[in-house]
Amino acid sequence: MLFMIIECFRNGDAVPVYRRFRDRGRMMPDGVTYLASWVEPDLTRCFQVMECDDRSQLDAWIANWNDLAEFEVIPVITSDEASVAIAPRL
């Protein structure tokens, strides 16, 4: 399953997040794959796409970071998957 993660840095401060990432890495549990990320130009939010079989795996990853950011987790599908799903209704 794919998930879009919206990560809002606490107090709009990216420094503690990037410092921990530099020192400890992404700290993902087995079974979670990082695919891509984008950060707002003002460095207050990050948008990540992650892949895993079970949402609880993401919760374990979030637990490593929730002192520095708030997280919104949104299940997503690819555009190709959406095209297949919608095709019968066209």
C-alpha cells in the first residue's frame, strides 16, 4: 500500500528534524519503504510517499518522530491504478 505522509514540523522548525535525520537516519522499521519526498520552500512541512503492507508499520516509524512533527497519513493509489478503477464508469 502507498501512503502520502504530510509532516508538519512543530513550531514550523525543520532544524530538529533534519538534525535527527542527519544523526540517526530515517529510522524506519522493516517493511516500510521510503519512495520520495518534497518540502515546502518555507521548510515548515514535508510531503512523503511511503510504501508498506500494514498501516501499523507506519505508526512505528511515526513514533520515532512525533515529538518533532505532527503527521497526517493518507492512503493513496497511483494514477494508473485510478485509471483502471474508474474505467468502468466512463
